Amino acid sequence: MNKIADIYGEVTIQEGALWGANTQRSLENFPIGTEKMPKEFIEMLCELKRACAVANQELKAVEYDKTLAIIKAIDELLMQDFMQHFPLAIWQTGSGTQTNMNANEVIATLASRILGSKVHPNDDVNHGQSSNDVYPTAMHMMAVNMIAQDLIPVLDKVIITLTQLKRENTLSYKLGRTHFQDATPMTFAQEVSGWIVIFTDAKKQLEALLPFMRQLSIGGTAVGTGLNTIKGFDEQVVRALSQSLKQEFTVCENKFFAMGFKDAYVSVHGILNTLASNCLKLTNDIRFLSSGPQTGLQEIKLPANEAGSSIMPGKVNPTQAESLAMVCVRVIGNHQTITLANSHGNLQLNTYMPVMVYSMWQSIRLLSDGLDSFNTRCLAGIEVNTEKMMDNVTSSIMTATFLNEKLGYDTTAKIVKEAYQDKKTLKEVVVSNGHMTAEEFDQYFDYSKMIQAK
């Protein structure tokens, strides 16, 4: 065990730990929950520290040998199981200061070993930086990277699967439903086309808003003025990050805004919230359409991935839909968290950033994983019961809506009422009442004309 003393007193750190006194105090002072800083965030924080070292090297703000040691230390750190060195809870100071100092201390320890002399966590690793501009920069980087590398590729997979499902069912006639009641005919392809837009729109909206998330606050230091940094530092850091992460990051024009407000998080998560809301509706639709297998709608059949009941043998449940539905509910809850967290930032700094990071991380992670599983284990295996669908169309009296143009609404309403009460077909009622002959009805009553405008 190592004992370290500073102006706040003495702390004991376990043997072999790379962190220092500030990290240790946070461990002891915030023993709250089990949620830790996400790996994806820590990775981006380290990438940011590396870019800062590159900038300090180019601007000659820190000794050249020290910046080399810092860069090498970070490179080595990211090649190992680095999360063991970042044990801090989400539930800490709202600026994320302890996590920034955790990174400074770990990197400084490794860099000191490489250099063979002292590399200071604050004077060297954190040179020209503050937790107040570092943390919001890293949280933007994390969201951009996860959305670009994880979520958008999954959206593309779902779009491909649904497009194929649509292509295969252009002639699969079915009954539309409104208010849980029979409505007019459509094709299953038309229904699926609506599902596709959920994901194509989400992708377009994310790509449209990601440029705002790529605006970084680094260089603002404590309150946005850039105190204790060098002119051009922000541009050098952003250039280094863009090169290393293959993303077009930019310097935020107004760092006072960037540090006090988190509107990019609210806006981008708003798209995730919409995606979750739409997907929740989709999972419910799929569960209704697959209900049965004998007494429900039975229009589609889902893959039988596992046993659905511990007491009812052979029962198969829509488990992938249920799993994704729970993901959606969680994401919708996270949006409320992020919205409130942004609105409660005070003066020059938002102090709810760790919970915003965790909420954004969880939403992207759950949607990426949940949709990927849903696509592979549900959507890709949907079997369409075209016979049942067509039977519903031919037996429904709501197809009488097509008669409105020829017979008028009032006359058609009487036909529908008689057909329903006397359990007759529409054709039987139309012919028996002298509105058309059987041949005229067959020629006029064309389902293919009911699924499109004139």
C-alpha cells in the first residue's frame, strides 16, 4: 500500500494502482451505485489527452520529451485492458473532474516510467486544459464515435432486411386496421414500407445533427475564456483528433455556450428518443400481427428462438420484440434525464455531465445491440401467411368502401349493415338489392384498385 500526502491530507492507495490521490479520494467519497464511466467514454478521453499532448508538442507548450512520453503512454494504455485503471462512479462531481484527474494521474504515472523522470498530471498531462472543457469535449467525441460506428451501421442492416421483406410481398394483399378494427385493403409491402422510413429517417436525422455534436469545447478551459492555454491550441487539438479518429471535428465558435449548454446532446438524443418511440410502436405491431398461433391475427410468423413458457409446452413468444420494447422504454426515460440535466446547468458550467454521458452511452449501446438482435433474430426470419391475409381481405365487409364511388356512402352503409347482420357477402347483398349484376360486381370489385389512388 502506498501513502500519499497533499494539502487535503493523506490517502492510502493499493499497491500497483496507476492512479493518484485525487482518484483515490473519489473512490472513497462516492461509493454510490455500480455504474462506472463507460469504456467508450474513457477511450475518447484518452484520445483527447493524446491530441492535447500533440498540440502542446507542436506549440512547444510542454517539454518535447514529456509530450513524447505522454503520447507513448496513452498508446500503450489503449492497447491493454485499460478500464482497470478507471474505477470511478458516474455519481461524482457534475463536471466529471475526478474522471479527468483519474486520466491525468494514470497517464502521468505511465509517462513518468517511460521517461524515467517526473511527468506531472496537472502541469504536463493537463496542460492548457480544464475538466470543464475536457469532459464536454470527450462526451461529444463518444457520442459521435458510437453513433457513426455502432448505431448507423445497424440501421443500415435493418433497412436492408425490411427492403427485402417489402420486395418479396408486393402482391401480398392484407387488410389494413385502424382503431383495432378492420379497415380497407393494402399490401404487406406497403405496411413494411412504413416501417422502413423509421430507420431511413433516423439515419438522415442523425447525419444532419452530428455536425453539431462534432463541435468541441476544448480550449475553453475553466469558463470559456481560454485562460492558461495558448492561442491555436484548440485548432491543433481538433486537427489531431480528426486525423486519428477519422471524423471531421470542429472548434466550437462560442465556448461559453459549449460549456454552459448541452443542446447537441438534447437534440441528438431527441432523435434516439423518436427512434425508440417508433420502434416501440413497431414491436407492438409485429406482436399483434403474429398473435396466435391459432386464435390471433396469425398474419406473420416469427422465428421460434426458444421456449416461451415454463408450464405451457411448445409455446413460442415474441421475445425479441419484447426485449426491444424494454430497450425503447429505457431510451425514452434517458431522454427525460438528458433534457432535465441540460436545463439545470448553472451559469458558466453544466454540472450534470456524467449522468448525461451515461444516459447517452446507454441509449446508443442498447439501441445498437437491441436493433441488431431484433434484426437478426426476428425481422430476418419473418414468415408471411399470405393465405390468412387474403382470407381476411375477402371476408371483410370494410372492402365495401370501394363501392362509395359507384353507389354513394349512404347506400354502401346499408349494404355493409345488411351483410354484417345477415352474415352475407357484399356481393350477395349488392346483387340481391339490384345495384349490380354478379358479372358487373366481379368486374368492378378489383382489390388491386383498392390499394392505390385512382
